[in-house]
Amino acid sequence: MIEMTSIQAAKTISHNMRHYLQLCLLLLVYINITNCSSVTSSVGEGLADNLSTAIQEQDDPKTVKDGAPAYLLMIDSLIAGDPESVSLLSAGANLYSSYASVFVDDPLRAKRMAAKAWGFAVRAMCSEHKSACELHKRHFDEYAAYIQTLDDLDDAPLLYTYGTTWASYIQINADDWNAIANLSKVVVTMEQVQKLDDTHDNGGVHLYLGVLASLIPPALGGKPEVARMHFERAIELSKGQNLMAKVIFAEKYARMTFNRELHDGILENVVKADPHKPGMTLMNTLAQARAKTLLKSADEYF
């Protein structure tokens, strides 16, 4: 597991956090929006599934950006009517988190929305497990021990939402050392999701663990080969159709190890690929845009 205790590592994490933000917040579009299908208790599976599918299949990110606020308000109203619904709170956490991370340019507004998302995630966890109320405030050892007691397969989706929403909150609040200090708890949470079901969301947990494993350079104890293992597993689970997994692999592993051949080969493959894949079109469209940016800056980086 990544050690987050040394001052030197903390400084490195702070330096890398902006790059982490650019990558993982694009990743959240895929991971968090796909979880919106959990809205079932009040609006029905049909509406939730249809909306989730429509978002995932959209190849124009601006349409999602312009249309999502109406859904945010709808989620707020549904939660107000059923404030202890785990599915509604989880959906609110996922949507607010992804929207704030990807589409909000105003830092203060992004922080407010990320805080709201994290609040929903905390409430969802408390509603599902009364013994987990205020879990995030516990000392690391106590937190880790409790997370490991959530060992039912059915716990994986909520733990996933909890971990990804917390990661997003930390990323948006990268100037807050108290927030950054909780990254080790996020790692433990995602490791438990991996243990329960590493196939959840086409292996999305592996993308997070891969990025987290690549935050610290090898000279400071980072483990690039562990990161590579996670990235390759995510690509494998999506049968190569998850272009975002490939882009993150190139940026966080190939660049870290200064492997230009691997970097360019992966990204050129992404740019040439057909982004229209069931449940992945939006994410793949964003991935292709990111791949072009990385290729353009490759000469300067390498």
C-alpha cells in the first residue's frame, strides 16, 4: 500500500496533484456517471437506466455539460423527499462529483459542489451501515480495520462510490493538507473494492489504484510496475474498449518510466480507434481529446 506519512512524499503528492486531477477527473465522467443507474427507489429503474445510457452514449461532452444541471436539481429534490435512500444519495454523490470535477471552472464553485457530493456519500454510507456514521473521521488504523469488515459482495458498489467521491473531493481541494492526508484511506477503500469485485464498472477500481500507485516517483518509493499491472488489468476487463484506461496508462506509466515508444504507440492507437462503444462513448470521446493533447506535448516531455 502507498505510504502517505513522510513529508517528502506529501510534497511530491501535492506537486503531482494537478496532473492527477486532470486524469482522474476525466475518469470520473466514466466511473461516476455510469453509477447514476442506481437511482431506483423514487424514479424507477426505467428512467434511471435510460438516462444513464443516454449520457454514456453521448459523443458531445458539451451536451452533457449543458444538460446535467437539470438532473442535479432533480436529484436534490428526490433526496429531499427520501433523505435516507442509499441509492439516491449515491447517485447524488456520483453526479455532483463528476460534474464539479470535469465541467466547473470556478474553483470555489467546484469546491462547494465537491463538498456536497462528499456529504451525500458520507450520508449514504451511514444510511447503509449505522456503525459507519462519521467513519471518515476515524484514525487510519481504525478506519482500515472497519473497511475490511465490509466483506459482502453487495458492499462493493457503495464502497466504490464512497472512495471515488472522496478522491474527487481531495483532488479539488489539493491545496488543503488535511484533505490530502486522507489519501491513504481512499487507497484502503479501493483495495477493499478490488478484493470484493475487481470487475466492478469494467475494472474502474484498477484505474484508480493505478493512478494512486503512480503518484509517488520510484525514487521516493513509488511502484510503477504495480501501477502498470492495474492499468493493464483495467484494459483487459474492458476488452480493450476503454480508451480512457489506455490514455491514463500512457500518461501515468509510460511518462513516468520515460518510455516514449510505449507512450506514442498507445496514444496513436486511441486516436485511431472508434470511440462509439456501448456504455463508453462519452468516456472514449474525452479520452481521444486527451490523447491528442498528450501526443502534441510529447516532444517537450521526452
